Amino acid sequence: MNSPNPFFLCIGHRGAMGHVAENTLASIRKALELGARCVEIDVYHVDRQLVVFHDDRLERTTNGRGNLWDQTFDYLRSLDAGGGEQIPTLEEVCREIEGRACINIELKGPNTAAPVASFIGELIGKGWSYKSILVSSFDHSKLEETKRLDPLIQLGVLIERLRGEDAEFAAGLGAFSLHPSLKCVDQHFVDDAHARNMNVYVYTVNDPADIARMHGLGVDGVFTNFPERVVAQYAQPGVEDGWTGRRS
């Protein structure tokens, strides 16, 4: 029998994007300031660099134009990503949060899994713990590749629509967690995931009523643009606990 998770984890979505431009160092700092114990960011592999960015195009969040992966790293660094912030690298984000929070790296775009797995290996060599790192993706083949490259990396399976085969895939992969959309989650989903020994982290949960409802369902944590709305109401683990839960 799995024991209940004593914590309801606050995961800063792209930092604290309800307050500061998403996926910037300023947004990461704001999430930490507001008490988030975990931070989620999106990562692409562009021009031999791991850059933190959500979209495959530049227009929505920067003053640039075009496809992200068609650009040089120097051009990307020249852009304003909001509030005068640059597009950061994964290394810069990890330096910012080291010893202060855990990280969820969402794999985006082509050819991302291998360089991220290699980078995580470097972090482990510098003293990071595997339990402080979680890699997720909607592209399940990226998670399979990550598993082959380093079986110790904790994996989270992102789900946009409720399909029974997603839970089967995640369990077969040995995933640490399922990451469903708010619109997918009901009591059966949560109970089924827990029976399979996986945590449930729900995105993106901003309304206080939805936050309370997710807690009532026994969800293990939520991705939120407003970390203060979670940490003000629910106990958070210590940073040293990593991604806490049934599989810790």
C-alpha cells in the first residue's frame, strides 16, 4: 500500500510567469523568492547550446522573428525575452537554483534528449543529486531515449488528453510521475497513478479553487504561474528532499 504524500508540491511554471517574463532568470528568481521548491523550464538544443525557451518560434515572447532552431546562439542572446532579460541557458538556470530548489526540465524540439542527459551527468559529477532532477516531455520517444542513456534520471510523462495507454506507457517506462492537464484529472486518474507507484503533478493550476480541488483529490503537486498561492496554504518539503513522494 502506498502512503499518502505529506506534501503538496509547488512547481513554479516557467519560473513565476504570472509575475515575470517566462523562462527567464528573473522569472526563476521570482519563483524562488515566492517559495517554490521546484521550478519547471523548457529546453531546446540550438546551435550546440541548451537554451531555455518554450515556443518553437520567437515572436510571442521576444522581439525576434523566425523559428528558434534556425537561429545562431549569438542572435538568440541578442534578443529581449521580456523586461530586458536574455534567453538563458540551462546551465545558467541550474546555477541560479542550485541548493535552493529542484528542477523539472521539459524536453522540446529535435535532438534534445542526448545533450540534456549528458548535461545532467555533468551536474551529478558536480554534486547534484538525481532526486533533485526530473525530465519530462510530451514526446514519449524522448523519454525512452533519456532512459536508455541514463536509467537513473527520473522521468515525468506529460499528458494533454486522457488516454489509458499513457499510464501504461509511463508504468512500463518506470516513470517517476505523470503530468496531466488540469482538464484531465479526476479521482480515478489519481488513484490509478498512485496504484502504479507514480506521483501526479498537474498543469497549469492558477485558480485557488482549482488548487484546493487538486489537493482534495490527493494530487502530489501542481505547476502554477503564481507560486505564492500554493505555498501560503500547503506544506512544502525541504530542498534536500528533492522530488518527494511515494518513490523517493
